[in-house]
Amino acid sequence: MSRIIILLSAALLALAVGLGAFGAHALKTHLSSEMLQTWETGVKYHFYHALGLLLVGVLSFFMPSVYLKWSAILLFAGIVLFSGSLYVLSLSGIKILGAITPIGGLSFIGGWVLLFLAAWRKFPA
């Protein structure tokens, strides 16, 4: 499982770099400043949580846990739902897609909470 999480996070980090560059160069002249800012928010959260996913993958080598497995799943879901909805919203202008974004945010929160629980169970006070 650790190997899959690390490979997935590396691919997501490479994708985040590409999407950030795409936004900065190709979309700069095609999107309003508001939509470009929305795109950049998607990229920023994509990066943060792909790095978090990498952390979960590395930790799962040393302390395998069902909590870490679900943390990885939720962080990945958050990237798809939160950042993905912002990317599509930016490109399409379909505002209703913004309703999906908070579900991704809750996925991010759940992923971090599960990482906390994994560490708490491994290193109790």
C-alpha cells in the first residue's frame, strides 16, 4: 500500500506543477482574474495535499495502519473533488460545480484527522 500511495502522490505532484504552469501561461489570457485566482487556489490545495499524501505514504512504511490507508484515500478524494471542481469551474464557468468543492474540503479534513488518529494510536500520550 505504501508504494502505491507514494507513486500516486508523485504523479499528483507532477500534475500539480503542470497545471500550475498551464494556468500561469496558457490560461492567463483566457480567464478572468477571478477565475484565474480560482484555478490557482485549486493548484495550491492540490500541492499541499499531494505533499500530505506523500507523507502518509512514507509513514505507512514505518507504521502500517488502516487509519493511514483511509487518510490516503480521503486526501486523494479531496484533491479530485476540491481541486478538480475548481479546475472545471475555472474552465467552464459553471457555478454549480462550486457545490462539490466543500465535499472535497471535508475529505481533506477527514484525511488529516485520520493521520492524527494513526499517530495517536502509534504514540499514545
